[in-house]
Amino acid sequence: MVNKAGTKYIFISGGVLSGVGKGITTASLALILKSKGFTVSPFKCDPYINVDAGTMNPTEHGEVFVTDDGAETDQDLGHYERFLDIDLSGANFTTTGQIYQTVIQKERNLDYKGKCVEVVPHIPEEIIRRIKIAGEKNNADIVLVEIGGTVGEYQNILFLEAARILKFRQPQDVIHIHVGYLPTPNSLGEMKSKPVQQSVRLLNSAGIQPDILVCRSDEFMDEKRREKLALFCNMNQADIFRNPDVDSIYEVPLVLEKQQIGQKVLEKLKFRVGKKDLSAWESLVATIKKPKKELPIAVVGKYFTTGDFSLEDSYISVIEAIKHACWANVVNSRIVWVDSEKIEKEGTGALKKFKGVVVPGGFGSRGVEGIIKAIQFARENKVPYLGLCFGMQLATVEFARNVAELKDANTTEINSDAYNKVIHVMPEQEKLLIGKEYGGTMRLGAFPCKLVNGTTAQKAYGRNEIYERHRHRYEFNSQFRDKLEKSGFIVSGTSLNGRLVEIIEIKGHPFFVGTQFHPEFKSRPLRPHPLFSAFIKKSCLA
């Protein structure tokens, strides 16, 4: 460790609009500090009352990212893991719901020794306690705390209050970075700094003066706007950094570090400035930018639209895992979203132009028959196929119906009256569903899986035992295993005791793999997931 002076804390807030890029800014800064030899621990504060992200619709909130210990978190933890190439845990994430739940339980347990329990200071104190645990658990030099939401909202005011209190108590150990957006309205053709000025003043009203300002914009901010922001935000120009739009999010650390943001942060935290080593990241960005052949990949699912908008955030880890594998295979991905409901209406003709098909996770009956048709198309036409969780389950249903001749085969989730339920709910899960115990009760987190020698999966991993992250309630019904295997179905991965089927394949197909787990959660830009790499490699040959 470089640190000799105790753990330091960086709070990152956002202003002007939601989705401004706090998560990528936090991940990028964490990577920069890590490259200088510091141990970092990112921490996400989400202001919603939900206890975790697991019960929220992905088209509204984005992907639910699952950690090794089974925490259902915000998608920003996925960004942190991918940029830092580390495994995080539930200790790196909290919500308003978790905070209140804990404070109320402590009150019930008399942990406050009869005191009047109040929103302030007890809620901010619990937030601070969790932030410090995130640092202690990872033996961190620096904890980077991303505050969800936008400054000026009611929802995140208590997280800002926690930042204010910690800065008041430990002024030498805390800095605050504010990320704001400078729009360039088409009608004016001029970049406007006023929204960021107002955002900083809202932050001031919460008792916080930012130490560093990161300005998001469509294009590079000019010096005139930088001077104006310095004057009206009570800041030095040297503390204002530009973060314009770039082609790839993985370029952001290089853009920020070119302006020496890492050195500035370390100076403010009174740390010795270390030498940076971003050479591997620089090589990655060079690879991303280098023109290559495009590989068309179809992602077939149903969580793609909300109103008139398409939400790629629903499957962001899948998208990134495909990109990582493509770069490793010296191609660029051209990912096309194929709505399974359209396949139900129009058939599978649209799939003919793709070199590979991915079916990601999902829930519910809407669009399922379209997904099954897409899987049948990939199987019959020898198109490389990768099914993730729901994609594995529906691949089993398709094979059972159309190859093993179990015509009414289905999953209990879709049709509980089907005679041949090749995917069913486990008894312990059935009890939870009956009791409407939904939140945090699925099979969650990393579990071991043993692989069968010589299978596609085992060759891809290069070993016989793996650990992968799960998020599901339904499992392969082993009563049908013998019948399916006699028809060419391959079980290539199971739980260590052999009870649970984790990976399936199909005999005679160039690449047809379904996983009950979510391999996308463990893919990294510098270390692509082996199954995605093998899938893309075969897709390049299709």
C-alpha cells in the first residue's frame, strides 16, 4: 500500500441531469488512482427506498448487477468491477431503504440506548458507518463514494449530509467532486455554463463546496467557459476538468488523466503522488479505435423498449461482455436488438444476417414464443448460440419440444399446467413464491460448477471447476435429463453434487451453449470471459 496516513474519502455527486456520467467518472478515477499504486474501494449510494435493486423493472432502472456474495446492486458496480478488474461485494453498495431498515432495527434492539432516534444525525451516521466498512473490508487507501441522483433532489439529501458531516469531522481526509453537464442547445449553437453554475449553488446549499469540478459536454469545453465556471463556482481553474463525449467509455480514464486529475486528487488528499501505469489500458483503447471487420450479433429478448425508447442499460453487462470478446478476437461488434415479440409476428427471417445469437436473462411470458423460435433457428441453421439464464432454460424447452418430441414442454414459470415441465421451481423457492417473499430470495451469488471433460464449455474455460454468479428461481428438471441426453442434449456443467444442471450444449453444433448462471458479470475489458470469447471466435467463422 502507498498509504501511510489512513483511509481517505472522495465523494462524487452529479448535477443538471440524471445519467450525466457519475458512474463512469467514478470508475475512471478509481482506475487512475489504482494505476498509481493505491488500493481503492468504490461505494455506490442509491437514494431509492428499495432495499436493493432486485425488485425493480430493468427497463426503468437498468440492469441488476449481482456480486459474488449475492447482493443485487445498481449497474454502476458492474462498471467499477470492469474498470478495476476486481470483485466487489454488498459492502460496496447501499440504498436509502437499507439505511432506514438498519436504523429502525437498531432502535427496536435498543442499540441507541433510549435516545430519540432522528433523521439527522442517525441516518447520515449509518451512511458514514457503511462507507467506512467499505474501506476497512478492502483495506483501502481511498474510498470513492458515488452519490446517486442529482443535486437538488429531495431523495439524496441525506447522503450529501453524510458527506458534509464526514468532511467537517475529517477535513484533511475528504474531498468532493461534482460532475455537471454543459449543454449546447441546437437553437443557440453555444455551450452554456449556467446549468453547472446553478448545480454548484444547489450543492453549496447542502453545505458542500466542491474541490474538483468535472464538466461533461458533447464537445471539449473551451477556456472561456472554464474561466467563467471558476469565477462563479468559487474555484481555481486548475480544479476544473473536461470530460467530453468519446466513442468508448473505456477512453474516459485516459481523457481525464491527460489533464492530470489523478495528481490533483492526490495533492488535495495529501498523498504522495505515485507514478501511473496505464499502459495496458492505453493498448486496450488503441485496439478499440483501430478499424476492424464488424461482426453482426443478434441479442434476442424483450426488455428492450419502454415507450418510444430503447434501453440498452437493461443488458449492459451482456453488451460489454460481447464487446470485450470481440476486441480479443480482433473484430468490432455490431450488436442489433431483436425484439422477440416481432419474431412472434414476423418470423425469424430477420435473423439470417447475423453471425451469432445471444439470448440474455429475463422473466415472464411476454415474447417467450418468439425467443423459442429464435433458438430453434440458431440450432437448425448451425448459428453460434449463447443462452444466459433464461436463454438456457428456453433452449432446453425448444430442444425438448422439437427434438425430444415432448410437444407441450415448457417452464413452470410460463405454464405451470404443462405436463412436461423441463424447467421447474425448486421446493424451497416455491415456498418463497407462495409467501410472496420476492426480494433477495432468488438463488444469488457465486456458486461452484464442475465441468465435463471434452465439452465446449470445459475447453473454453481450460479447467474443470469454475465459480459463476447466479440470479434465478427456476432450474433444469433433472427428471428429463436421460430422455433429452438420448436425443443429443449434453449436460456439460453441474453443481458439485451433480444435482443442479448449470451448463447445457447440443451435440453436433459448432457452438450451442446455455448457462444457468450469468457469465457476463465476470467479463472484463482486459480479461474477456472465456465463454463469450469462444462464442465470438466461432461466430467469426460462421
